[in-house]
Amino acid sequence: MKLDILIVDDETSARRAGYKAFFEEVCKRLQGVDITPHFVEVPEMLAPMLGARTYAFALIDAVLTDNWGEDFSINWAVKQITSSSIYFAIVSKQWDAANTMQIDECLQLLECKAFMKWGEVENLDIYPIAQLGKALSERHGIDNGFPSTDDSSIFIVQLSDPQFGGFNKDNVKLETARIAEAILGCTISSPHFLAISGDITEHGTEQQFSDAEVWVHELCKRIGFPDKFPSRRIFLTPGNHDVTMQLVAAGRVSLSKGVDDTPKFGLSDSLIHSSLPDLALHYYRQFASKLSNHLMVGKDSWTETQFRHLGLVFYGVSTVQPDPFMWPKRRVDPKIVAEVWDNLNLETDQCEPLLRIGIGHHCPLSASGDKSIENDDAMGMLFNSANARTGLFLYGHVHQGEVKYQSDSFRLVTSQASTATKPAGSRPEDSLRGFTILEICRKSRKIDGLKAHIFEWNNNKITKNASKMKVFKLHHDGMFLEPPPT
Ligand SMILES: [Fe+2]
């Protein structure tokens, strides 16, 4: 992420190198952030500079009058900067009785985020570096919890279809420990993101979501991630099994007086209470709000741009639409897709290349039978329109781990994760059961590829299936290139 910082200092010529060294230290702290300083050389430059560009932050020298004259107090600078809605920090070398009052006035302002001593800035002391880092993080929504180096990978653990309520829970704690060991074996330290692509429960009941919540907490504790809930690093999307069918059907329940005034319930062929089917995903929403917090687009769809400084933007779209007359439809709402597209479109100038990662429950591309959404054409704008192209899409539903390169009028890598927990019914024990780790590879802070690791249960052990591993290179347009034939 590129941040332009304005420096208003009447001693710029003497301090320029000091500021630059200081910003380099701040950038080391905020991985993925590049700061470009813009120095106001003479007071007359301030107004035109403010008109020419949007600044991410400003540093203002507490005493401007020594070299610029009495007309140019700190209040003069602060007034112009705050009228452009720019947050700022005061940098001070010394002050006297006159400017103490002026500084005090500035400190009262909402936009004033820090007060730093020039001597500490010049010495690259940790205190002003931390202060500016914190102020920039808060102002621009930067998550600093990525202690990796410039070339280290970012790991996304994708789980799907745990279907709590649809299996015997006796082994789940032990299996969770095994899954956590396998994750940490691959990611070395804690993974950075966790995505669960739907069918959290079998029947969408409150108890089943409660059991699933315990499982997510247990897994997160074991993989050391994250330290706070709800988390922006947990991505969720609902599946067809997460719909509480009884609540959907409630919209059709009629009530009349029966014999002896007893209530008589019936199931109508038409919808009587139009608002009740909206409760279909009530327990899912309750579960999701406890574990993750993103900018909601529709009730169950969201975008997350907080990690764009790492070159990553995420979105989730619900591919499930409850219907009071049948099983949930496998559809996306085109209005919500358009809103997601708007949010993704805003981020294009922040980082290059920018990898957009989508999450849903069903395959977003046309596939046979029950496997994909019915209106895959509605997803087109997220896959093939300029400035909002998805490079990677995660989904589940069919309980089979598979990562594929797909192309049409777009280039897309899809990751279909298996079920982590639900054992076989008619199929052989442990077959099609596992999870996927998506390793986003980087070089000099920029994303340059993807390695997909697929883990599978075999005879009560979970191991990586080396034959299913896939490697892709990212093009500068934010989409992956077709792998060369092997
Ligand atoms: Fe499903």
C-alpha cells in the first residue's frame, strides 16, 4: 500500500534525511506499506499541495515561525490540513509560553493523533516509530499481525462442510489436534487466515452452531490463531445445510381455531408470513458474527480490504437462497455481486498485483447437477471485468479436495475443499475427507504465486497428498497463469 505523507516543517533542508530514515523504520514495522514523503518547502506551497493530492497523514513542526515568519504558526497549518480531513502528528523540538497555548489547541483536535519529539524522531527511537505506525494502522485499517519477512508466504487454511450434527462428535477433539499438527507442519508458524466455505452444520440448529463454534475455538487455540474474536482473519460463508428449514417453512404455517377453540396448525401452499423465511439463516448469522467481522455487503456477503497492503483483498458471497417451497436454491443475488464488485473496484490503485480471493459454498462456474450455482452468469462481473477480477475462488459442498486452473473469458484458480470432519456414509471410510492449505508465495513483498496443499485422512492419519499439489504463477493483472504442461 502506498501512503503519501505531508511534512510541514520550516527546517526541512536540515531535517529531510532524518525524516526519510524515520519513514523507512516505520515501513519496516508496517509490512507492505510504502511511504512517500512530500515536503512543504515554503509556506506558499501548502495550499496548492493540498489541492493536488490526497495525503494519508501529515507531520507538522510545532514551531514554524523561526524560518517562515510570524504569519505562519502551527494553527495556520493545522487549519488547512484538518479542512482536508487529514490526520496529523505534531513534531516538536522546543516550545515556549506563546506556542504552548497553540500546541495545546491542536492537541484537542480529533485529527491530532500523536505528539513526537524531533530528537527521538532523528534518533530513530522506537516510541515515535510506534506512534506513527499505530496512527497509520488505525487510520488506514492496516493489520500489523504479520511478522513474516519480505519473501515469506502467507497461508490460508481452507476448511469446508464440517456439518456439525451430522456425525458422532466423540473423535472430534482428537481429530482437531491432528488437523492442527498437520497445519503447523505445513505453515511452520501460525497460519494467517482461516476460511470455512459453508455447511458448518447439518440442519442449521442453534446447538449445532454452538458445537461448531467450540470446534473453531479449539482449532484456533491449537494453531495459535488469532488472539481475538470476532476476527478479520476468519472468513465464513453459509452453505445449504446451514439453512434452518423449520424457520423457512414457518412462513407457510397457518393458524385457525379447531375443536373446543384449540389451535389448529396447517401448512399453506402460499407464503402467509413473508418476513419469516428471512430467519432461515438466523443461527448462521449469530455464529458468523461471533467469529468474524467484515464489511457486510448483503446479510451474508462481505468484503475485506484491510489486507490490501499485503496485496490481498477478500470477499464472500452467499450462494444459498432459502425458499419456503423447496430446498435452498443454489443462487447468488446479482445485486450483491454488483455491490461486491464496487468494493473491489475501489482498491485497484493500492497495490500491484492485487490478488482478489472470493469465497462461497458452491462452485461459481457452470458444473453438472447439484455441483454449482444455477446462475453462474451472475458471477461473470467478478471474474472477467477490468479492475475487479478474482484470481482465486474457494468453495466446498461436494466433499472432494481439488484445486484447478479454469479459463474461459477469465483465468481463475478454484479451490474446492473437502469435509474436515464428516465421515463416510455410503463411501469408504475416510475417503474424500480432508482440508486444503493455500500458500500465497511472495517475493520482495509482492505476491508472485500460489502453492495449493491438499490434506487427506487415510487410516486415521491425516497427510498431505503430494500428487494433488498445484503450483501457479501470478500475472501482474492479478490472475494466475495457466501452468505449463507437465
Ligand atoms: Fe452443501
